[in-house]
Amino acid sequence: MEGFRMGRAGLIVGLTVLIMSIGVASAQELTNPAIFAGTLFVVCTLIGIVAVLAGVGGGVIFTPVMMGFTNIDSYIIRATGLTVAMGGALVAARPFLRRGLANIKMLLFAAVPYTVFAVIGALLAGYVKATMGTFGEGVIRFALGILVIFIGLVFIFAGKRIEYPEVKHVDSFTERLGLAMAYWEESLGRVVDYKVTRAWLAMLCFCGVGLISGLFGLGAGWAMVPVFNLIMLAPLKVSAACSKVLIGIGDTAAVWPYMIGGGIVPLFTIPSLIGLILGTLIGAKIMLKVKAGFVRWLIIAIMFASGIRLILKGLGMMGVM
């Protein structure tokens, strides 16, 4: 019975991705604005559902798929990817903050390097677009292809996340920041007190993650949760909550350079944002009924397919192929 359920879920997800691919391929050919927006809304809703079942943010799938399988300007896609990541994070931020899962002190510490470098990445994206033309477009697609394949490898080989890490030593820098906090854990029925460590290393990581997020228009949850959980040794729930809220802070700032540079196109951005948020809500309900951990491997396949496609398109735009 369990095998049947898993097979049925796999069939549903497989059909979803097939429909998604067909929708993306046809959307770029549509000239009627209403049909284009409607098709994009459906495609992004499906992306949101699949992303939640795989435990990743919609932007991680949206940007590579759109850049790899459509001819839409990558600057517009990356601007929309940041907007999508920001919108999803802002929706999720309120309950995390209200319940005390998001550590305000840790957020204030991480927000500065992440936001500053996300804005730098967005400005760099505008510079590449303005000065390097088609060659720059090829460089961006090629670099994103490499990054997407790396993300796929991270999903395969990354160490197991720890629900309640044990902090044996807190370095002096982290101690002075006073990042220790507590939250109420429903599953345990008690308050969990925790400390964190290696804040100096995490700060460097947030700089790099912010630069990647701003430059490529990717949601950064795939990188920030491991930084909080595996480097700073924060509890897994706290790490996930802080990651979501931090994306809402940093990407809100990083969207502005794209907006000023003309990267926000309402006909493209609004259906994408609404569709992905709706897909996230639907996916969250489906997740309660379906054991969909195996969908992670489907996302890995999408990452590799998109990465290879992006590398080939990038090489073609750079004149290498």
C-alpha cells in the first residue's frame, strides 16, 4: 500500500512537472497578454507546489527553469525571482516572529552582511546588463548553470541537518554578540534554551550568499539554513525561521536596483508572485497528506537539467559554441 501511495504521488508530481514544462515552453510564444499572464500563473502555481513538497523555496526552481527553457530576458527573470523569494518570505515571516521562532538578535546580526551584499549583487547584475550585452547575458546563464548544478550536488551530498545541535564551546566574538535565546517547542512541551557559535564564519558566509542571491535572483534558503544550523549550530526550526525572515529583509532591498533598472515587468512579475504564493499554500496542505521526501530527487533532476541547459545556452551566447 505504501509503495502504491508513493508511486501515485510520484506520478502526480511527474505529470505536474510535465505540464509545467509545456506551459513554460508555450508561454514565451503567447502574444495575448491575458493568456500569457494566465499561463504564467498556472505554471508558477505548479512550481510552488513542487517546491514545497521538495522542501525548497520557489525561487530556486523558478529562476533556473525560466532562464534555461525560455527566451525571456534574464534580467527580468532574476528581478522576478528576487520578488518571488521576497513575497514568500514575507508571508511566512509573521507567524515565525509571533511565536518567537525567529531569533531577533541573530536576524539583526545576519541582516547587515546579507542585505549589503545582496544589493551589491543586484547592482553588479545591472552593470553586466548595461556594459556587456549578449556576451554578459551568456556569462550570467553559464555561471548560473554551474551554480545550479552545485546546488543539486549540495542536495545530494550535504550532511544531515541537526534538529537540536549541541554547542560545546562559544567563541568570544559570538559571546559578546549575545545571540543566545529560547523558544517554546510544541513537540517537546517545554522551552528550548540554545546557544550559537562561530558567528564570524557565518558572517562571511552571509556575504557570499547575499552576493549570489542578488546577482542571480535566487532564493537563498538552500544556503542560509545550513549556515544557521551547521555552522552556528542553531536548532533546525530556528534556522528555517530565521532564513525565511532574513530573505524577506535582504531581498526587499536587493529588488530596488532591479526595479530602477527596469527589471520589474508587472505582466510577468504579478502572475508569477501570486502563482508561487498560491502554490506554496497548496503544497503545504498536500505535504500533510503525502510522504513526499522522495520529491527531493525530482528537484535534483530539475536542477541538473536546467543547469546543463543554462551552460549550453551561455556558451552559445558567448560565442564558444
